[in-house]
Amino acid sequence: MKRYIRHAAAFCALLLIALLVNATRVQVFQAGSLDANEANRRNAIVRFEQPRGDILVDGRPVTGSRDTGEQLRYERTYRNGPLYAPVTGYASQVYGTTFLEHAEDDILSGTDPMLAPLPLWNDITRAQNPGGKVETTIKAAVQQAAYAGLGGKRGAVAALEPSTGKILALVSAPSYDPERLSGTDRAVADTWAELNGSATKPMLNRAIRQTYPPGSTFKVVTAAAALDAGEVTDLDAPTKSPNPYTLPGTSTQLTNEVDGCKNASLRYAFQWSCNTVFAKLGVDTGLTPMVGTARDFGFNDSGLRIPSSVAASNFDTSMDRAQLGLSAIGQYDTRATPLQMAMVAAAVANGGSVKAPHLVDRTTTEDGDVVDATGARTLRQAMNPGTAAQLREMMAQVVDEGTGTNAAIPGVTVGGKTGTAQHGIDNSGTPYAWFISWAQAADDPEPSVAVAVVVEDAAADRGDISGGGSAAPIAKAVMEAAIGAH
């Protein structure tokens, strides 16, 4: 009898061991795959069972959470959703996350281990921390000025603090309300279909995800390359620039929208945006210096994060001389995001130093304890400081008495460059109007803001002058707001 009892006890012990081994296998070794299984709704339930952390502008939340009482309990809400959509993106139970909602999801959702009171605390307790906060670099007044300036026209605005790379405004129009994508009902699916089917592409973040031919605003880059390479040593000396200029190896002739461009000095050509002078200047400077300078400003960089990814701006690295001439005036295959062109203006304002643009000032716990902070970081030196000083001088003359007078601000030193970019088949599309600029208040030791504006559907009728007419007033309003908020 005792023998049978021993056998039964041993068998029970084996069963117990088997259960423990299986439990260990499931809870330890298969935990990851089970968590990731699409059929497991527990993750979604846990994710939305507490309020999401907030995104802050000027210390005030522009996001919130609403308790629905449903299984996916908390839905995202937005204050001034269309105004801040290019910054926040959306957080949807159905369609996921974009922009800051995506890039800072671990902080906002409370899953970042740095939010835990002790190392490995969450792994041991299986607890979830309250969502943290993301404090942005955006200035509400600057953002509002940019949004109002576009006035619903298709386009974008990016504004930077040149000395730090802080993004002060990031606007794309037309926009949308990301709160319409919160929830799980039929209206959310209808909104998704509506937004994605719209010809105006309201969910496209034109400030960082759309590239445009930069037109004559790219002449800032060409001038920097020529000055650094020694191709031009005197801003006021005549250049050997015919008018019209025949692109090398072709019969294509470039002309100008203004008089006086034949053999014009670099100063005059910059002030009045002479295509012939700058196309020839790009060819004479050469492909290698032009490519190198464009790269140092930030072109051809596919790894830029703010922390959301930014579309790479393009300057071709292999071209013939005719293509180089067109590229030097911002045409051919040259493409830039508005953020990139704001970086160009900021580099001029900051002595040639390109600071890494960033949208997040710091992240904190729910109680305000700092998790991470973003400091100023230099990406590259785009040009010599002396060249930057010469460009600041020429850009100021554009605003004082050239094509950019609509951006002038009394009592403030403003430098700018207008541009109109042809596009479409045989350049049949309505030109894009550009303006890039920087501003320095009288009592400031250095410029405090750099801006890029592009307007897609501007009424452009006179080359570069349209950039001054359509985009410059928007840049002026943005710079005024930035100086006021500084």
C-alpha cells in the first residue's frame, strides 16, 4: 500500500513540476510573443485605461484625455487642434500615432522606464506609471501668427531660434482637427477616409514632410559657396555675367525679371535676384564646392529628427554644368522643406553655425520631475563666419531696398531673400512663393528668429517679386510675434 502511495505522490510531484515548467515557459519565455499577438486586446485595454500625458506649449497643455467609460476608456482631446496638428500629430485608438504623439509615445503613455520611481520597478510590480509630459519649444504667439498669416492658403511656415535650434513655430495649411480621429465609432472611419481622400492633403505636414523647389531662396547657399571658395572676393566688383546667359552645352537661355543684371556685382544680383549671375556663379564655383556647401547647410541628410523624421532636402551630387546652373538658382532637381530653408536663414544669422532643430525642450514625469532635456547642438559649420557676415549684410539690403521690403519691421534689423519656384510640366503650375528671413531687435546682441515661408497657391506674376508680395508679409508677422515673445 505504501508503495502505491509513494508512486502516486511521485506522479503528483511530476505533474506539479510540469505545471511550473509550463507556467514559466508561458510567463517568461513566451511573454513577448503573447503580448505582441494581434488577438491579444489586453495591451490596447491597458494602453487606454489611464489618461495620456500632455503636450505643452508655453507651459500649458494643448492636449487632454476624455473618459468614455468604454473598454478603451480614455480618448485623446486637443485644444486648438488644427493650429497644433503639425506639432502634436494624432493619437488614435484605430489609426495609431504620428509626430510628437508617436515620437514621444513612451513618455506620454507612461511606458518609458525612466518614469518609474525605481529601476526595474515596473518589471517587478507590473504597474503602469502615469503618462509624462512633453514640453515643446513652440511659442504660442509665433505659432498663431504663422497660422493666421497663411489664412487657409496651402503652404507652410517654420521658425527657429538661430542660436539654439529651438523650433518656435511649425505650421502647415490646410490643417485638420486630430480629435476627429479619437474614438472607435463609425465617424472616425469616415473622417479618416475624408481626410485621406481630400485633394488638399490636410494631414500632410508640409513644413517637414513636403519638399519644394526653393527657387531664388537657394541663392543664399550659392552665394555662400562662391564666397567660401574665393570665386567672389568683392561684393561690389562687377561679375562677368552675360544677359541672357546660355546654359553650358545647350541653347537654353536664362533671363531676368529686372534690369541691370548684365555683369552685375554680387551685391546687386542678390538684392534684385539676378538669375543669370547666380546660374553662372554656380557653374564657375563648381560641383564639388556647391555640393559640399549644400550638405553643410543640411541638404541630402536623410537622418534628421526633431524628434519626428524630416524629409530629406535634395541637391544632386552628380550633374552636368547646365544642370548645375539651374540647381544654383533653386531649380532642376533641387528640393527643400520649409524647415530646411529656415535652417539656411538661421545659419546666416548664427555666424554660419547650423544648430540641430528640435521641437522638444524637455520631458517630465506627471509631477514635473525632469526625465530628459534637449540642449543646443551644432550639426555643421555651413560657411565661414566672415561669409555669414557678408550674407547678413546682403540679406538686410534685400529688405531695406530690394525685393523684400514687405518684411521690414521698424526699429528691427531684418534680413531676407525672396523666391519664386517654377514647377509642373513646362513650368505651367502656379509658382510657389518663398521668403526666408531673420530678425534682430535693437537691444538684442544677435538675431532671435529665423523664418521660412512657402505659399503654394500664391498669385505669382513677377518672378521673385511674388515671394516678397505673398510670403514676406507672413514672415514679417511671424518675426514680430517672435520678437515680442523673446
